[in-house]
Amino acid sequence: MSKKLNILLTTFNIHAQQHYYSLALGFLKSFTLKDPALKEKVNIEILDFCSSCHENEQVLFYLTKMKPDLIGFSVYCWNAEKIFKLAALVKQMMPETMIAVGGPEVGPIDREVMENNPSIDFLERGEGEATFAALLTKLTSGKKVENVKGLTYRNGNEIVRNEERPLIDPLDEIPSPYLTGTLVPRDWATYLESYRGCPFECGYCFEGKNYPKIRSFSKERLRAEVELLESSASVNRFSFIDPVFNLSKDRLKMMAEILKSASAKGKKLHTIELNVESVDDESIKLLKICGVESIETGPQTFNPKALKAVSRKIDPKKFSDGIALLKQNGIKVLSDLIIGLPEDGLLDFMESTRLVMANKPDTVIFSTLHVLPGTQLYEDSAKAGLIFDRSAPHCILSTTKLSYNELKKAEVLAESLRKEYNT
Amino acid sequence: MIQYAKIFTGPYCNNDCTCCPHTDSDRSMRPIEEILEQIDEAKTKGLNSAYLYGGEPELRYDLKQITDYLQKQGFTRIKLSSNGRAFSQWKRVEESLNKGIFGYEIKLVGSKVGTHDRITQVEGSFSQTVQGIVNLRNSGDPATGRKPFVGLKVLLSEDNIDDAQEIVSLGVSLRVDRIILSLASSGLKITDVLPILRGSIEIAVLNKLWISTDGVPLCMLNEYESHWGELFGLGLREGEKGNKCEKCSVFDVCNGVLSGYLDKFGDAELLPLKKGQQLGIIKKIAQAQNV
């Protein structure tokens, strides 16, 4: 019997007290193993690291012990530089190990990533599940990868870009990492996905631009996943990564039906992303049935010019009313502001901050604009007068309305206000 | 930015600062009934943050009664202005946190014993205040991980203006969360001290510490408008304005200069600011702080 291909899927997750694990890697593994023929030919292990707690040296310690045949890295703006450096170290120490990368940080700028990182052998663009499985099918049968859709790869000195792969539809083709036992649910750190795509096209966001069509996982699959969490004694809180949980009233009703039993048993949903402007009394009832205890929302800015520049619209009154309704009904509100959006000067940012705090959310979260590959702002950055760090995480450096000096002041002010407000 | 109900607890204090407007005979506590009434009124305005100032509110024996009432009335954020001396005792820090006070604004008037104690006229006050800041910085609720916000209010007068930048540097080393530079004496000519104020702002921001000014009109803060105290609801003392000030776009929201300043220095420094987009935003933000 020929030797199995040993594969390690790994990433550095954002630091949190509850230690996140990667849902994306779970999807990759569960999709790959659904093919019985491929399952016989691969061993796949997932290792999650923390971007703040773990250094490359520690990760290398594991990798050099495991000596995988292929390492698949899930790359995001917060871990890209670290992973690129790690990939180079791995190639130096284990030149026979193949390195594959995927994720929103690398897909949109695949050629640039491959050119700048000679240690990377394969890059999956867009949704990685089917592309990764197709790549492994070729590798395990000794065939060439030239027909693997969605793949960018190195062929000698040449970087080859295969044709695009269609999006996976229906989404249920991807087995649930939880129902297959690929991922073990953990309290606070468990995230479900009920759909992919976004109806909005916020200029700073990857989701809406690249996945404009909404594709949903089936109700039956969602129900089964929730029932699994319901039966888990250790999971009391979980969440959804859906960009807008209340996409429509009908959808919210469906989610309430699915989550009702778990919620009745005390399972709660935390930091659900919500469109606050469409919250009404009926929504509140449904959110309570779902067990939602906290939500996260914008506005990112209240400056009409900045909103227009990033293709967002906000009705300040509806926004304010929505927050008031949520708070009145015991649902905690986390409100987000972005520093450095186009058309937002320092005083504009201060005014948006004042307005956000006037709504009295439970927590205010500030972040500096990251001009991410694959977003409208990234494409239009020159036209919009945005100067940003080309290295991940692509922090904004200045705009036509905010000098670097003012940006840094805004960050200092934001940190001070964050401490005062959120105390 | 955060709208606070500003609650005066009385001029009673255990320091005797040379720059303090309150005299010896004026060292009284405000009747609690008045304070509770003010809290009720603040609640009707929809406020949920309270700023207690004096004097020295920490000296009130009934401070817990006030903070209990604030919390009962739904105030989730309580900030205390203090000289910090009480908090040199760890027990007092714990008691204060247990009262629900998680915001502090500690008054510091010198970077060294000599300067600070000379102004407060209390020997040992500097070491107590600094220890108080250190204790507050190291405190928190172990159950929730909640840590107090610790700001510094630097009261500037002729006695310590040359020490301003060192005081700010001390604040940086003590890891405070914000600094207010407050002109506490009408004897300081603002245009003369502006370079010191600007330098202090640069030191703070370079060290990632936000700093605001109090008692400096906007017309003198060229390029430092974002640090204007009125944007943050600062300014508790009654000010005065010049004859030309009525023409200024921010006349309604500016606190002006300290009482007595115009008699000493006239109003030549005060120049009315004309309408402009930025002034429109400044006025909106400052107006909202007047609750």
C-alpha cells in the first residue's frame, strides 16, 4: 500500500481569551475527506495557533517534529506576514515539504504573493474547499495540477494561474465540520455559518464584493449542527459568522425555529452581526427566541461623505432607535467605528464618536481601516487618495482628509475613549 | 465625548492649593439633598454617566450614599475628581471600586515633591498622590477583569508652568489613560505659555496618551483644535470673553478665559473665528457636551 500524504492544516487565529479555532480549516478537512478515495490517501491534521501567543519558533518546533508532506496555511491580514516568514523557514528546514496557502489575504493578489514568496508552491483562490481537494487528488495520484480550477501554482520559474472555479452551490456539498467530528465545539469559540455572501457592498469589506450572491446551508443541516451544540454540556455560548444575521424577517423566523430549543435550554448567541436599522418589535421577539444576548453593529462612521465613499447608507434615527430597542430588551450592543475611512477627517471622526456614544451602546469598538486585497477600496485606493501599508495587515497611513499625524492622534484618542467608555 | 452629569460635592478639601478658587472659610460640603435632586434631574435628561468633583469628594462620609443612589438611578459610569491622596491606602482603592467608581481624574500640580507640596501647601501630598495613582493603576475587579480609567488633571499656574512638560512625562511613566492641562490661574498669559502647552501635547501624543486643554480658547489653539477642552465637556469654572468674541462662530460653546484674565492682559489675543466646515463640526461636538 502506498504511503499516505501527511497534511497539516494550520493558521494563527486572532487572540482571544477563549482561544479561537479555525472554521475554514474545518471546512477544508471535512470536504476533502468526504471523497472515500481521497480519504484513503491522506492524513489530515489541524493545528490552531494564536497570532499573539505563539511565535514562529514554537510553531516550527511542532512542524519539524511532525514533518508533514504538505502544509496548508489559512492566511488573513492579521497573520499574513507571520505565515510568509514561517513558510520561508519551513522551506529552508524541510525543502521537501509542499506549502499551500489560501484565504482572503492571498486569493485576490495571488500573483504578487507567489512572486514575493518563493517558498509557496500552491495558492487556492476564492473558496478553498473544492480547489484544495482537487489539488490533493492530483498530488496523491502523481498527476499534474495544470487543470485544477482556482489554483495558482509554481511551475519552475513560472507562476501559472489556472482558470477560476465556480462557487460551491449548493453549499451543503461541504460537510459540516461539527457533524463529521472534524471540529469539536468549544464554549464561546464555536462559530456556525448559515450562509455565504452579503447583500451589501461596503467598500472596505471582502465579502460583499466577492460573494454577491447569497448561498445558504440547508435548514436541516443547520438544525443538526444546533442540536449537536444543544446536546453539548460544555458549550453554553456560540455564534454565527454570518455578515448579517437578520438578513430578512423570514430568515430570522427560520433561525428562531432552529434555535428555539437550544435557547430554551440556556444556550446563548454572542456578538451576532446585525443590521440594527431593521430591528423592530417582532425582530426583538425572534432574537430573544434565538437566544441572542449580544450583537455587534456599525455605524463605522456617521459622516455622510464617508458613508458614500464606502457605499454604505445609514439612517441615524433608525440606527439609534434600533439600538435603544435592543438595549431595552436586555440585548447588549457593541458598536463599531473605523478610523481612517475616506472623507473622514479627525473632527469628522470625533463627531461620529460623539454620536455613537450618545446612543449609549454597551461597548464601543474602534479599529483602524485596513485596505484589504479584494475590496473596492483596495482597487480604488489611488483614485480615492488612500495611502496604505502594502504589507499585511494593510493599515491606512493617510487619506486626502486625514494626515498620518492626525490618524495617529485619532488612534490615541480612540484608545483613551475606549478605556473610559468601556470601563 | 461622553456626556457626564457634573455634580459638585462641595469645596471641602484636605489640600490648600495656591491656585484654588475656594477660600479657607468656604470649605463646606454641599447638602446631600441638593446632590440627589441634581441626580434626578440628570436622569430625566437621559444621562447615565456622572462626574463627581469638589473640593475633594472622597472626603464625604456619605459618598457611598451618593454613588448608591447614582447606580439606583441607572448611572453606569461614575468618575471621581480627586487629589488622589486617599488612594495611597490600598483599602481606600478597594472601597472606592466597591462603590462603583471606575473613573478617576487625579489632580497633580508638580513632577517633584518640592513643586507639588509647595502648591498644595501640604507636606507629603505629592508622594500620597503618586502612590494613589499607582494603586489605582494596579487595581481592578478580579472577578470581571474590569480596570478603572485613571486620568490626570494638571492644574497650571505661575508656580508650576515651567514644570508642565515634566508633569506630563510623569503622567506617561505612571501609565495614566489621559491628561488634562488646565489653566488654573488668570495670571498666566496664554500666548506666552502656548509653546509649553504645545510641547506638552506633543510629548503626550508621541507617547500614545491623549491630552486636552482646559481654559484655552479655541482661537489660540491653532492646529491643536482637536485638543480643545470644550469638545470633551471640560471647564468647570466661570470664564469671561472679550468684546470681539460675540462675532466668533463658537461664541456660544466657548468657556472663554478665566475670570480676571481680561483685566490683566486685555482681549487682544482673542480673535473671533469665522464660519467654516470644521468650525461647524467643532461647534456641534462642543454643544452636545453642554447638558
